[in-house]
Amino acid sequence: MGNDFLPRWLGTRLFLLEGQSPYSEQTSRAITEMYQQRYGSGGEATLAFMYPFYSIFIFAPFALMPDYGLALTAWLTVLELSIIAIALISLSLCRWKLKPLGVLAVLVLAAFWYHNIRSLISGDATLLVVCFVSVALLALRAKQDGLAGFFLALSMMKPPLIILIVIFFLVWSFSSRRWMLIWSFVGSLALMIAFTSLLIPDWTWQNFKQIFISFQHTSPVTPGIVLASWIPGVGKQLGWALTIFLLSYLLWAWRASLHKEFRQVLWTACLTLVITQLIGLRTSIDNYSILFPGMLLVLATWYERWGKLGRWLVIIGALTMLIGLWAVVINAVRGGAQLEMNPSVFFFTPVLILAGLYWVRWWVINPPRLILDSL
């Protein structure tokens, strides 16, 4: 437990207490040694700090705790609170008004969803990134663009995970003349980079070299590679076709969202987060926690617009994403498959949520017309 947190904790701690660059070979060796002592394995190139240096603002309070066990407990507590916050904020974003029992059911779904549990156990910062993005969306709806830009900048602690949604927000804010979002994001990010550059002037180059070395020693996980492992003859070609199709659809969705109101922006943001996992960028099923707001948007729209049928769809959909996903994972484990490369595990969540978002698009972006709906 906490294997993803350890490199971040020790890298930050060695810098704060000894002035040692978190990207140095010495730090990477120290991380590998501690990892081996605690988990009994290690030595991979990924056992390094890896994150942008400004992420020390997040990890510093935990790195100052001398006992790793205590720091890990505190970090996991923050991630558990993030899961609750993500669920509640997503309900607010969808304007899904539920009775207390319904809210409890959503919290249970969030707490026991496979991807959230996986991220929690590993101590992955993805859950915190999802929380930051969710707060940014909430602030955007409230037209608190300065706050939205700040939290969007904080979420850049894992750039590959949110790079597309950041580009979308910047393009949309430019088209809508919401200049404060742009200035707040750019200013906050530039300030973090500038401050950390005073501490280690060439940290961006050190980080780049470390990522490059990691890429040379680790096998990437992308849809094309997963498909190629499943159907070697045409898997690679299918991966490229999937990338071209989804990017084309995403660009169309972005264009359709320009100058539009928040409901369409929310749908497009959720779509962007899903497609980011399927267009050929290196990814991991640990990152799928970022898809929770999109899943809840689909469920909320069914509940809002389909009456009794919608309630049954919500129950079936929630059970599929909860019990069905666990069944797929357990079946893959029993088959001896590597989960990251198992097609059923890799594609199950993003494909179903993508299909759900496509299904509910019209109802999300068009406000309810009560008389016509009743007819």
C-alpha cells in the first residue's frame, strides 16, 4: 500500500532536509532502496520522483513527517476525503438532487468503485487531481474564473492526465472572453514554475531527462499496444484508427461548445477526460478515477430525463460499473493476465462511459422543457 506515494514523499523529503534534487541519481537510488526494503521488490526506472517539481507544494507537509508510516496514513486520509469530495462535487455539477439515501448510495459507489480503490491503495495522486479539476469546474459554473484557473494549475501536477482538458478550457474561455480563467491559470502555473526554478534552476531539464530514461526502460500502455497484444495482426492499425476517430470527434465537440453555456461545457469536459485515455497517450488504469464525474453525469441525466425507466437505468448502470467492473477484474486476475494490458479491463470503463456520454448528450446540453417532456 502506498507504493506510488513513496517516491514522491522521499524525493520531497530529501530536497527539503538535504537540498538534494529529487531528480538526481542519488535520490532515485535512495527511493529504490527504501522501496525494496518496504515492499520487497523494486529497481524499475519508474521508482523516481517523476512529477513536476512544483508538486512539492502538495507533498511538502507529508514529507516533513519523519515517519513514513504516519505520512502515508495522513496522505491516504487526504485521498479518502478526496473521494468523498469528488462524489459530492460531481452531484452538484450535475445538479442531481437526491434524498439522503440516494446521496449515500453515490458515496458508496465512489468508495467501492474499483478504480478509486486501486488509486487509493497505491497512494496515487490522481484522486487529488480529480478533486482539483472538479473544484475548477464548480468555480467555473459560479463564474469564479480566478479560482477555477488556480485549481486547474494545481491539477497540472500530473500533466499528461489533464493536458487536453486544460487546452479545452483555455480555448473555451478565449471564445467566451472569460479572460480571468486564462490569466489565473497561466499566472498561477508560471508563479509555481518560477518559484521552484529559484530552488533548482534547471529542474525542468532534469525532469525531462528522467521521464525520457523512464520511457526507455518501461513498456508503454496505450490502446494500440493493448489491442496489438490481443489481436496482433491488426491491433496496431485499430489503435491508430481509434486515435484518429476520437480526436476528430473531440475537435468537433470542442468547436460545438464554443460560446456555449456551462451544461455543454461540463459534458465536453467529461468527454475530453474520457477520450484522453483512448487516443494513444501513455496511460494507466490507475488514472481512470478521472472518469468518475463523467459516469455520474450519465447517471444523473438518466435519472432526470427518463422517469421510472431512468431510475432503472441508473440502478443497472451503477451495478454494472461497480459489480460488473469488479467481476471483469477478478476474471482477468484468475486468468493470470496483467491488468494493465488486459483489453477487457483497459477498455471496460472508458468505452462504457464514452457510450453513455454520447447517449445523453442531447439531454445534457438542452435544458428541460417540462410541457413537451410530459407529453
